[in-house]
Amino acid sequence: MEIMSSITEIMFLLSNALLYPVIIALIVLVVWVLAILGQMVSEYSGRTRDFARLRDGCQDARIQIQNREIGEAAQTLKNAGSNPLLEGYIGDIAGFIGDERLSLESEKLLQDYELKITRELDSLKLLTRIGPMLGLMGTLIPLGPALMGLSAGNIEALASNLVVAFSTTVLGLLVGGIAYGAMLVRRRWYLQDLSDMEYVAGVLS
């Protein structure tokens, strides 16, 4: 019994020691996810997809490539981009116009941009998991002291611990909810950009 009591006490002390790191981590995640939300609003205001311009630009660039007007073709392509990610891809692929490696390099660039998109979305996936997880930890950790306060008739300790428990739950759900919504929106944006990149590569190849 003494061994079990010692183990229980150690577990209690360890779990209580995690409370403040969990709270600090939740605050950091809230600031992080709000910054992501601000970036999304800024990115949305700058997204002006114009597929007609992209299609016409690609067709004009292809004609210029056939006429060996390499510099003009590169500039035409750059002017056809609309969104930052697509503009970056076009700027990269423009350097290989007129090169026999164009098809190979365009495919390699597509794979690199897919990995870049995956990295962007992975941070949001992490937030959707970590936020609620830390919120749950912040909920459960104060319940031990709260129950001990209740058994001792200390209503003040019970109330203060429950406030911490409920607050961390709300913060964790807030982080997870915003991150999940941002992930869905950004994934739709990036898949559309990736489709446009594939179109550019297909026209030029």
C-alpha cells in the first residue's frame, strides 16, 4: 500500500507540474493561430484568380517559344500569373523556357511545390491535433486539486481550479476550430493553384 501511495503521489505531482507549461503552450498556440488567421485574410484579399488571362498567356508564350522568342515568352508567362504561389511557379519555370529539359524541370518543380503545399498544411494539421489535446490536459490536470478541495470543504480551491479547467478547454477548442477551418480553406486554394500549375506545365511541354 505504501508503494502504491508513493506512486500515486508522484503521478499527482508530475501531472500538476505540467499545468503551467500546458497553459503557456495554449497561449502560444492561440497567438499562432490568430496570426495564421490574419495571414489568411491578407492572402484572400490578394487572390485574384483569372484563368482566362492564364490560358491566353500560356498560349501566347507557346507561340513565342515556337518562334524562338524566349525572352518575350518568359515575360508573357510571368504576366499571366495571378496568385503568389502560381506566380512563384511561373517565375521558376520561366528560367527553363527554350531548354530541352523544360518538361523534366517543370515536373520536378511541380513536385517541389506539392511538398511546399504539404508543409504549409502540415502546420495546420498539427494545430488541429495539439490544440484540443492540450485543452484536454488543461481540463483534467486541475480536476485533481479541485476534487481534493471539495473533499476538504475548500470551495474557493474548487472554484479556482474549475475556472482553469474550463478556460483551457475553451482555448484548446478555439485553436483546433480555427486551424481546421483554415486548413480546409487553404487546401482548396492550393489545390486550385496546383491545378493551374499543371495546366501551365502541360501547355509548355
